[in-house]
Amino acid sequence: MKDINIGLIGFGTIGTGVVKLLQQNEELITKKLGARLVLKKIADIDITTSRGIKISKNLLTTNAREIINDKDIPIVIELMGGYEPARTFVLEAIAKGKHVVTANKALLATYGNEIFSAAQDKSMDIGFEASVGGTIPIIKTLRESLVANKINSIMGIMNGTCNFILTKMTDEGKAFDVVLKEAQKLGFAEADPTFDIEGIDTAHKMAIILSLAYGKKVNLKDIYLEGITKLSSDDIEFAKDLGYRIKLLAIAMLKNGEVEARIHPTMIPSGHLLANVNLNYNAFHIMGDASGPIFLFGQGAGMMPTASAVFSDIIDISRDILKGITRRVPLRSRSETAMQQIKLIPMDNIETKYYFRFSALDRPGVLSKISGVLGENNISIATVIQKARGEKGAVPVVMTTYKALEKDVRKALKKINKLDMVQDETILIRIEDDLN
């Protein structure tokens, strides 16, 4: 039986999961592959800390180039994360004629065009299923299963930290700061959660998804991005009163041959599947022109779920090695030479429904004044909620709208926020009702 050697760069949480899964299911993997996967070398800057698994010290090195330069290792697994030296190691491995498997979404979102082009030039494979959605097979679905479809839309909950926080705020009425600390204690959030709660992690994943769905090279900066830090318990409760749940949603839509891409807190009808994806789970709602709606759900992160996705790529590449072929499936569903640059539809030109929460002084004529400004800017009101009078001072006034242009909304709110009867900056949350 043939042996296929693999080398692992990065022995952190996911790297440990990969080794653990190979040890745990080695017999099963061998039977399905028809060959033995042999972990020949592991590189990490820390090779002394115990990972809770038995492993020979002879496998460990602090020099990643021992793997990259080893002619007997055809597959390099990069799980170190970050931009550098991960980018350098991946490009060096490709140049040495090695296939690469990575879970590094930030690397691919930022340097993917360079990396994929290098791999195509050398006829090498890049496996990156674990970079988006953890154990959910979203990459394989877009790259292979839906290859004959025009993708009309993709909506995804792609960050487990944000989803955990929003679930707790919704179901238990807890404040954002309280739930964030709970998420950190449970290991769902990093000590510095900025990448998660500001939506940056989701944007990295979105850039990869856009390239697969639409064959475009996407500039990360063109994706509209808004995190969840401004959400309050008041907005969560008003959303429930209106029949919605709030999620940090990544939205991609094909509009007249152009693509819009945005990430922001979104009100979703409470009965929809996406609205009921809770805690640290992820999900994707895809609409293909031939397939119709597809819903993928699962754990978007974690040691073993992500290791499972890594092995999906390792085994795919190993099967090709056994057949003496490479690049059976194009890296991003089509040749890199067919990939086109794209400038996404500007956010000002996006049309959707809106939720506004005004902090207004309890005076006669407040509603008519606010409504007048909205009307002047082509914004039609759908519902109004005004809390009963209590103590003197500002009271929340909530409005939802019919579809309106973002630029009209921004213009109207700029004027409303300057009114002497409006005390604080207006809270805006977009609403997506048209979910099939």
C-alpha cells in the first residue's frame, strides 16, 4: 500500500485537531483513501508545550523549511494563521512543487490572487475548505456542486462569536458587554475580539466566497462592513416586537450583471431558517438559478470541525496524487486567467428596507417633523412604534421603512440628527424580508 507523506506547519488548536483526527481515524481514512497518510514532520515555534496527544519528538521542528524543502512531502498543511510568514511559506511550498492545504482565510482574502496564480503556474492544488464555515462544505458546494448554476444570492452567518453574542442578547436579554465577557470565558471569543465583533473575520470569508460564486477578484476594501458593537438590548427587543431577529449577515447578490456585497447587522423574519441559527453555529443560504434555495448549517469553527474540513482537502489531493493527476477541479471553479477584477456595487446604490430608532424629546410634532424629512428623501414609512410617556426627556421612537436607497437614507438621517428635538445619533439597522 502506498504512503503519502504530509507536513504540518502550525501546531496550534487546529493543527492539534488534525493530528488527533489522523490518529483517531487512521484506519478509516486508509480504507477510504486506499493509501496511508503519513505525518512526516510538524513545524511550530513552540514544540515543548503539551498538546494532550502522544507524538514522537522526532516529528517536531521549529524550522518550517525542513518541510518545504523535503522532496518526499507532496502536501504541506499551513495552519499557522496570519499573513507572514504564512504567505512566504505557502509560496515557497508551491514553488517547490508541493500542494498546499490551508485554513487561513485572512491570507487568502488578502493575497489569494497571488497565491492562486502561483499554484496555477506550477499546476499545484490549493485546498481551502476549512477557511470558510469550519466543517460546512461551502467551498466544495460552490466550486463543484453548483458549478452549472448562476448564483443569484448568498446570505451567510459566518462568525460564531457574533452569533453567540446576538443569541444570548436575544434569548436572555443580556447586554453586549456582559455576553462578550461570557464568550471570552467559554473560548468563543478572543482576548482581543476586534476581528470578530467588527466583522473583519466575516469580510475575509466573504471575499473568498465572492471569488468562487462570481469568478471575480475582489478587493477586500470594497466590501461594505459594519460590526455589532453599536447594537443595544433595546434594538433586540424592538426587533422581536416587529417579528425579527438580528444577525450579523453577509449578503452577496447578483443585480443586473453586477454584484453587491455587504456585511452588517440585519433584521431577519423570526420564522426563517437563518434567524434560528443560534449560539456559535454558522449557516449559508444560497440561491442558484437552477438549484433553487440551498441551506447549509454546522459548526463554523473549533478544533475537530475545522480539522474535518482540512482532511477533506488532504484526501481530495491525495486521491489525485494516486491517479497521477493534478488540478482536476480549478482552484476557484474556473481558470485563474478567466478571473476578472470587479468593483462591487457602491453601498450608496443599495436598496433595502430599514429600521430606525430615534432618541427624541417628547414634544408635539416630533413624529411629523421626522416623517417629513424622510418623505423629502423618498423614504416611505411602514410602521411606527412610540413608547408611552414616562419621565421627562428623550423617548425612543422606532420606524421601519419600505425599500429605499442607502444614499437617500444617509442624507435624511444626517438632517434628522441635527434637529434640536433629536438627542442622540439615530440607530440604523437594515431589514431583509425577501428570503426564499
